[in-house]
Amino acid sequence: MTLLGMSIPTVTRVALPLAVDKTLSYRVPPSLAEACAPGCRVLVPLGKGRKVGVVVGLAREPRQDLREILNVLDPRPLLDEELLEFTRWVAEYYFAPWGQVLQAALPLALRLKVKRHLLLLPPGREVLEHPFSNPPARVRRVLDRLASSGNLSEAQMKRRLPEAGRRLLEDLAERGWIAIVEETRIPSHRAVGEPWVSARAGGASHATFGPRQNRALELLRGAADAIRLKELLKASGVTRNSIRTMAQKGAVALEWRASGTAWGKTLAPSIESALEPTAAQDEALAAVSAALARGGFQPFLLEGVTGSGKTEVYLRAAEAVRARGQATLYLVPEIGLTPLLAGRLEARFGSGMTILHSGLPDRERWEALRGIREGKPWLVLGTRSAVFAPLPRLGLIVVDEEQDPSYYQAESPRYHARDAALVRAQRLGIVAVLGSATPSLEAVAACRRGKFRRLVLPSRVRDRPLPDVALVDMREEFRATGSQSLLSRELAGAIQRLKDAGDQGLLLLNRRGYATFLLCRSCGTTLKCSSCSIALTYHRTTNRLLCHYCNRSRRPPSACPDCKSQHLHLGGAGTQRVEETVRSLDPSLRIGRMDRDAVKGKGHSRLLEQFVHRELDLLVGTQMLAKGHDFPGVTLVGVLSADALLSLPDFRAGERTYQLLTQVAGRAGRGDRPGRVIIQAFATDHPALVAAATHRPEVFYERELRLRRIMAYPPWVALLQVRVESREAGRAERHASRLAGRLRALARRRFEVLGPSPSPLSRLKGVYRWQILLKGPSRRALADGVREVLKAPEDSQGLYRIVVEPDPRSLL
């Protein structure tokens, strides 16, 4: 094995999953030289411990004073050259440590488990047995435990003696009384699969077994192949122990078969498969197919109204790619979208597809990645992190709902999966299709500049009409009724008629909890999180005040902590309160709630399954409701506080409001019955609301693009955010000011420096935040300026950190 043309590497560069912006160099011992290749994992020493990293190349100058790698963990590279270079681009563009990007690309693979074992040494035993020794009581208790139990792990000792902290154990080891032995383990995962059972020829006779076991034997002998164990148990009524007994007597054989896919939970498709394409679908597919035949990078924006059949275009394009012996990467913004879509794909295509997302159990995720690396699936359906899927013959990338902010990862390593997918397609020279009913302004502008080719699906399939939309002015509602009800008369009446008509509905309020703040009516104090500059939200189901940013919670006080008044008022409304209001309106309604509090774990799939099977009449929820679901029974969509997002100090507030309203409205009327949408707001004359209500996207985009050009914001200029964070307010401000001064000195009319100023969310999780914005015509100029400033050595001593975000998705 060679590295970059050199026969035997002496020094290799290793990227470690650490928050450091550089790789580390290690010597390669001769015994590992042949096995050490770029893309392989290696075990290396770091400080007093060990880490798993990825070999990314050779150091420029071999050195003899370096530590050696301890082991090469893979017989062949987990990442090929294409993926290594792609992850390096992501790291450089997004100012992220390469090792952390590799960890995102290789989930689970860079984990390292270290188990510390404690052993009592002879000097320690002498301390216990010597009649004149008098060690402290807690030391004696630790030594006594080891003397009586022998080898204990550090965790076991901690459970039995909570006082046995690491500092005490390290002290005893330094004295030579105990030994601490580290056991290093790389997590491994068995192949995902399940047991199958088959009948053995000439096995034990029926007389040997009871009626249920004989019934199982009859089923097995009548089958052409082995039967899944769980299916056999259900069909025959036999138990697992009985099957084991039958296997021991030679009547049956048990075998483990790996799963062909890693689908996980799927739901039955909600619409017919392989509908005859419309003329617009045919035209879009012809354009994509021609690009596939030509080869080379070609990005498309598939813009289609909700229910126009964009998915059908994706799937037919994927079939064309499959026929060429290549694979498709199909990205969706949310894990919650995968069960319904997977059910549809499975019903239509059968096998050969894999789901990949962070919600999979570790073993299934590991098996999915192994199968992808071996080229088994022809289609991978995944969320944000699937952009790193190691598909060896990738021919097409689809990014559905490309405008969705969920494609952006806000924590390190920060990256935007849509933009990264475009870069990966460009580097591979393949086709990329971005799809949306409400495309981002960046995608619209790219079409106008000729960078993307725009394909349009102007109407719904089967000529179904778009839903009628009514805007309800809640100011007029209050003047007319004097009521402060969450529901207008029009929306309340529509909900009450829902069940009698045999229809279903969705109710959107983009706020979790019961009440969004707790206010003292006497002094005006709003209870805020002790770690964040955020009001606490009251959750009635748990009777707790919760911070939605750091998850701190507390019991509601009986009196104001400032003035001791007991006149406390729960203000604002969340989804829990909406659910309660609707139940009081019609107790017979079967209601489900879809928000992060209600659908943790597998609750999301269960709730979707109930709704698909018409076991629920109404779903109340947050923006999760708007995410591309296809429910033919939904004829009513209601939106509460539709203008809430418009008050956010973010230049994308209008765009996001328009997209959210249009997307959730598009859930109505996708079946045989027409849909109706009722949008409640105070600012009913806002252009974003008017455009969503009148189905006139071109009016909204023209106005918004014009405003962005006037104000010099993306997509017409590049934007980069630098944030300085510290637990000391003054330190964050001072360093942000120094940084802004250095950037201004470098700018020289190449870019504009705004700030510094406190971030709108000025304190989160106990950390004060100051931000600087850079605007200019060139992304490279912005990035180069920041890199130049960050080169200057300055010892932060861990008292502050700098976060750099190119193309920030939020300015909060």
C-alpha cells in the first residue's frame, strides 16, 4: 500500500474529532506501513489518552521526534479520495475542524470507549494490614473495596462509593497503592438482520412434539424457503423456546440473515404508485434525462405548487439513473418525512434502497453505511448528514424542500447540506435536482443568473384545485366579538363541521408549550431563564417552566420573585393550549399533537400512522405539520398567529413566513375533496401573507428580491457572521470590538463591516454573544479577511471563543 506515490510512509497526517483547526502528524511504524492509507481509521496517542482519527495524507517533512500511531483499524479505507476531498472542502468553507466533519461523515466510527480498571497493589494491601497505618477513612474504604472485590472498574467503584472521585483515585495511583489500567475498545456493531427458520430433512418426527410445534413443522415443510422467526411464531403460536428445543433435536435449522435494507419503520403509501405523468412532469423529466445522458454537472430547480407531483419526477429520474448502473442520493429535511416516503418507495420499487439518518439505532446506522460503502443500494433516502453517504457510483442528488432551514446544521461542524450537495455534485460532474413549492431566494436568483435551470410544475396532479384561502384579521374579530379566543368564529365553525363531514384537519401554531411567558401583573417582570435572555415557556402537561434553548426548567413560582406579588399571569399561547381549546370546542374530536414535546422517540411515526389510518380527526402542531406530508383526507388547514415570525430581527423573516404559510396551506385538498385554509393574523396586509393567500409567488419574489438588492443582502451579496462568545459580558464585547477594528483595517472597500453589536439572543446557556456582520460581493474576500485576522496569535485561555458562519441562516 502506498501513500500519494511514496512507497512506505514514515509520517502521516491524522484528522481527529476535536475542536482544533489542524491535523496532527504521527510516525508510522514499519509493521503498519502497508496498511496505513488515506481514509483509514487509526488509533493514536494524544496527551495521556488515546483517540481514533482518520488518515488524510502525509506530512511534508518526515520527522523522527513524533509519536507513533498505535494501530490501523480498517483493512481498507472507509472513505475514498472523493469523500476525503469533499469533507476537506466542507471544513475549509465553513471554518470547521476537518476531524469534526469526518466524524459527521463517519458517525459511530470515530468513537472510542476507554474503560478504567482499578487494581490493589502490594503497597496498598500493606497499608490496610499494617497495625500502625492510619489512612483517611475514605482511602481505607476504597482499599477495602478493592481488597474484597478484586478488579473493579472505575464506574463500579463510583457506584459503590460515590466519594471515590477521579482525583482521589489518581492520588492513590501516584502513591503506588493502586494501579489504574485502561482498556481501549473501538465500538463494533453486528450486522442488522433477524433469525430465520427452516425444516431439516430427516429431522425428528411429529410424535416428538406437541400440536403447536407440529403446526410449525407443517408450515416450514410446506414453504419454498426459510421463514422469518417472528412470522413463524405468529402463524403457529409456538414460542421461541420451543423453536430452540426443536433445533436442538435436529428438526429445524436456525440461521441469521442480514437485512437487505435499513428501512426501519415505514408507513403505507398514501397515494397511488406510478401515476401517469402530466405534460409538465414529462417536460421536466425529459430535461433531467437529457442532462443525465449528456453527463456533467447540471443543477435544476424543480419549482412546483404543492401537490404538483415533484416526487414523481424525482423517482422517475432515479429509475433512469438506476438503469445506467448508478445510484441516487435523495435528501429530505426532516426524519419525520422518511416513514411515509419510505413506504411509498418500498411499495413501488421493493428492495435495493436504504434509509440513513441520525435517528436510526447505532447498529442499523452502521449496517446502512456498510451496505452503502459496498454499493448495495441504488437509492439512499436520508436527512442532512446523508450528504456524506459513501456511495461509490453516485449519479444523481435530489434535495427535496431545498428551502428548508433544517438542512443547516447550527452546531459544529456547521454546514448547509443543500449547498454542500451542490458542491459534491459539481465535483463529481453529476446532476443535482433541487425541489420546492416555495424555493429559497438564493435558488430563484441562481435561476435568473443562469446558474440553475428552472423547471416548473404549475398545477396539481389530476387538475385538483389549490385550496381556497381566507385571511382573518384578528383585530376585526376582537372589535366584533370582544373575545380574546385563540380561534376566530370562522375557524371554530370549520373545526366543528370537520367530523360530521368525515374529513381531517391540521392546525398550526409555531410555538410549543401552553403559555409562552409568565408575567407579574404588579411589577411587569417576565420570568426568564437564568442562563439565557429568553422568557420561560409554561408546559401544563409537566407543570414546568421550560427554556426552549438550554432546556433548563423549574416549577412555576407561587409569587413574583421580584416583588412577591401573587398576581401572576400566563400569557401567549402554545400548541398545548390550542389543543385544550379545541377539545373544549368539541370533546368528540380525536386530536393529536405534533411538536417536539409530544412526539419524542418513535412517537412521530405512531402519530403519523394514526392520522394516515383516519384514527385522528385533527392534528395540532408546530411547523412539523408543514413538512411535505401527503394526507388525502385533509380538507381544512388553520394557522394561528401567522404573522408571529415577522417580528423577528432577521432579514429572512418575510421569506420564511411566506414559505411556512404556503407549505402548510398545501396540505389541504390533496385528495378528492377540495381544501380550505384559514389564516389568522393581525398584520393581514403584509405582502408575505397576501402572496400566500392569493397563490401569487411571483409577486412575493419580485418584491422581496428588489428589497434585498436595495438593502444589500443575500442573494445579491455575500454575508458572513462572526460571533464572539464568553461567559463574561465585558470580555465578549471587548474582543468583538478589537476583532471588528482589525477587519475594518483589512476591508479596503472589498467588504463592509457591520457591528459589533449584541446578538438578538444576547445570552444563551450562560454565554454572552456579540456579532459582527461582513457583507460584500465576494465570498472569498470575506473568508480571506477573517482568516487573516484570525491568524494573529492571541491566547484566549478558554475565556472566549470565535464562531465563524459563512452564509448564516439566522442572525439571532
